[in-house]
Amino acid sequence: MFQLRYQSYQYSKSQPLPNLEEFPEFAQVAFAFCRDWLAGKETFTQQTSGSTGAPKVQILSRTQMKASAAATGAFFSTTSKKHLLCCLNPAYIAGKMMLVRALNWDCPITLVEPSANPLLGLVEQFSFVALVPLQVEACLADERSRKLLQSIPQVLIGGAALPHKIQQELVQYKIRAWQSFGMTETVSHIALAEIGEGELVYQALPGVAIGINEQDCLWIQSPMSGTERIQTNDTIELRSKNTFTWLGRADFVVNSGGIKLFPEQLERRIAPLLEETCPNCAYFLFGEYDPRLGERLVLYVEGTGEEKRRLALEAGLEQILGKYEIPKKIYFKLAFAYTPTKKINRHVTAATT
């Protein structure tokens, strides 16, 4: 049976709503959303994260959100016996959809404050949780949190690309986890890829139709995104009618002298080198204007750029990448620009060089 639990408070259709003024903002949002849902509200306003452009407001219908929760439930063969953990901010779609899943699957859900390590101090057993990569990294670094994570049979990871090192650790500790693919416009994810040793191959959720346009960019048609076909800027490689691998954002593709370079794809290849030479440093590849090539590929690293580190990076990149894939310049920045959902804002970071 659905029940929202926060600390000592519990809320369901048969239980009164607590005094929201006693709660922090994230909890107020969660309880208010569940109240509106149980009252039968049909539409909800949701702001996008702004990771690929200016944030905008989306109007999501109850039907769309129920369809999304139902598709995820069908993918995982869920039952009402599950116990969900919500540790993402319910002001954003990922956290809100955890609440919708609990409501739709008729499951209890425990709400905790969104933090770097949301499992810290928890002793309950959970069967389903959604995390962002930064949270996964913090949970893996703490032994008790890691053991709790290992006990959760379904771990959903989204919001940003998973670092190579974290992917390896998930495999090492035999944690069953799935990388999600989606956006606010599709009401959370429309495809999932189980994390293993090899590359991620995404499988579309039940009821989701996918394909590509002339630029090899993914289009999506699904009950959760309404009747309209959504054209994305995500370049993919179709493996079958319902599976694909992700190459990167079309708006990040660098056309250098007629050669198309996919930064996100190259970032996965250089991840071990960056982890060795610049541990715990964020980084990304980007395109900048070049008078001869049109664009050139450059590397941004968050941190200080000692000469020894720069030389090690340059030598390593030459060993890993092909002649036309090697960044023409390396920029070190003390701090990157980030979106409200903690994704690197590449355009803003590059514009402030």
C-alpha cells in the first residue's frame, strides 16, 4: 500500500497530511505533490534542468506520468511488495517520478534529504532507488553505504554520464544497476542499460518506439511523451528496433576539418587516463573556433594545471586517441559552471575561459 514516510511522519490516503511548515523545502514539495496526486490533480508544472539549453517550463499530465511509471514497472516486473527510497529532489522530474512510481505501484516510499551520500545512517532494506553518479560515488566510498547499496536489487542511475571508474566499481562489487536515458520532455527515462563490463546498450521501455532521422539523431514516440513524436539532439547507433548505443549530443559534436568528433564518446575512452593523472577532477571535451579547421577539439579539466600534469596528459592522449581525435589544447579551470542538477554546463564553462 502507498505510504510516504519521512522521519517519524507517514502519509497516505487514509492518513492526514502533516503540518508542512515543520518540514524542509524538499519534504514540503514531496508531501504537497502526493497530496495533489491523491486528490486527482491532472496536470503538473515542471521546470527542465537546463543542462542542454535554457531552462523551460513543461506541463506534464497525470496520464503521461502514470504511463512512465507503468513502463518502468513492466520493465522490472514490479509488485506492491517493493520498498522505494527517494533521495533525489522532488522539485525535479527524477525525484518527482520516484513518488509517482510509489503511488502507481502502490508501494511504501521513504523520503530522505538529497545529499552526497543519502544512504549514510540508513538501516532499512530497500528494493528500488534512483541515484545520480555523484551519489553513487559517495555511497561506494563508505563501507556501510556500499553494503546497503549491494543489498538493493534495482539501482537506477541517471542525470549525467557515469564515470568509467564508478562503472568499474559497480561491476566489482556486483551491484545490479541500470543507467537511464531520458529527459523532462519524456517524463523521466524511456530506455535503460544494465551496467556491466562492456559498452552500455540501451533497451527501450515497453510501449516506447524509437528511430533516427537523417542526422542519426534519436526520435521517440511513447505514451509518456504524449502522442507527438519527440525529436532529440542525441546521436545514437541503432542496434535493433528497440535497442541503441548513445554516441553523444549533436550540439556538442565537433566538426574539425570535415571530421566529426563525438566528445562524450571520446571522454569514455580517456577516462582511465584522467582518473590517473587528475584524480577527482571533472573534465570534458569541447569544440572551439579554429580559422583553418573550422572547429578544433579542446579538453577542459577542473583543477590546477601544473606543467607535470599537463605533460602527462598530452603524452597519454597521444597513446589513446587517433591523430585527428587528440585535443589541440588543454585548459585548466579552478571551477566549472554547473546546472541546478549538478551537470557540467559546458557552454558557460567554455565561454568564461
